[in-house]
Amino acid sequence: MKHLRQVVLDTETTGLQPEQGHRIIEIGCVEIVNRRLTGRHLHLYFNPERDIDEGALAVHGLSRERLSTEPLFSERFREILEFVQGAEILIHNAPFDVGFLNAELQRLKQPAFPSFTAAITDTLAQARELHPGKRNGLDALCERYGISNAHRKLHGALLDAELLADVFLAMTRGQDSLGIAGDAQSRAEVFEEAGWPPQGLPLVALSGEFDAAHLAYLKAMEKDAKGPALWTRLEAARPPG
């Protein structure tokens, strides 16, 4: 069976314009296989050999002095290409990161970054299609899908890639459909008529932290759907005891 391999990727940079000589200073990659986080990741810092714009420094907090002992991009780029080889790459605002990666590879006389991948998916474009007219930055999506980002004080490539992986899996959860025919209303009726909980289904009590995260996710889903979630409806119809 062919496995679907995806890599969530994020970068931090010295500024906004690669054509003005700005460089990548951090890259984070997180692997997903068959819609499951594998625990494999790649996290690298680079010495940009140049100053960092004040605006960029305020975002990620990485100073030129902090990065002065890190390797050059030219010394570690092959690790990046090996990690992403043949995978679908998921990037929030992909043109930005891909533009920087292409500029770095061009300096090394290497092919453009997309040539090493199976495809590149812009999760920001996906989010805008799903939530038109709403804020679709990473923080807003974390809030919408009930994903905790309280530890995100500054941007960091690996941290942002990990958050984006959780957001992407939540945002595309419909792909995990059980394949029941019909629209959402008819699927709900099938479950409700079958009774709740289904016979033989093990019930596991959630701890306070996980229960709160579950409720936050349901609220975010119901807010977007403008109606109660199937789980909420089933719980409301559940016989007492």
C-alpha cells in the first residue's frame, strides 16, 4: 500500500525580501504519514552572515549574535532536501517560504525547491477557502480549532510547524470520513437512530485538560457550522445513567 507522506515546513528569516539579500535563519519540518504525526522532525538554525531587520527580530527574537556560531545554509541544505524528498509540503503562505528556499538553493546552483517535492500545498489558501472573510493566520486558526498555542510567545520555525500540523489535521478532518453515504443530515440520522452509545463501544473518561480541549474543539466547529455538532446532538439524546 502506498503511504501518503506530508511534511509541514516553516522558516524564519532576516527580513521579508529574498531579492534584497535576506536569508533563512531557521527551518522546522514535521512529518505526517497517512494523516498521523510520526514524531520525526528536522530543526536547523543558520548563520545568515548579515544583519537582521528590526521587524523580523521582533517576530522571532533571533539575533545575529545568537546565530553567529550556527552553520551556514550551504553546510546543511542537503539534510533539508533529503527530509522533504518526494513528500507533499504543507506551508502557511507558501510563496513566502518557497521564495526564500529557491533563493538559497539558487546561490548554491541547485534546482528550485519544488523539484524535490511531490507537491506544495499552501495551507493559508486552503484556510481562506474554508473560512472566507475571516482571519486565517496561525494564531486565529489555533483559536478556531481549539489548539493551544499559549506557549507561542515568539515565532519559531519548529513550533509553528508543529502547530500548523495540528491545524491542518483539524482543518481537513473531513478526509477521515467513514464513507457513510448521504449528506451530513442523513449521516446524523443514521447514528441517532442506531442509539447512543453504540453497543460494545468502550467509554473512556477524559481528564480535565483533554475534556476542556475536546469541548473547545466542538465549540469552534459549531461556530463555523452555525449549528450543533453531531457529537453534541448524540450526547443530548443519550439516556441518563
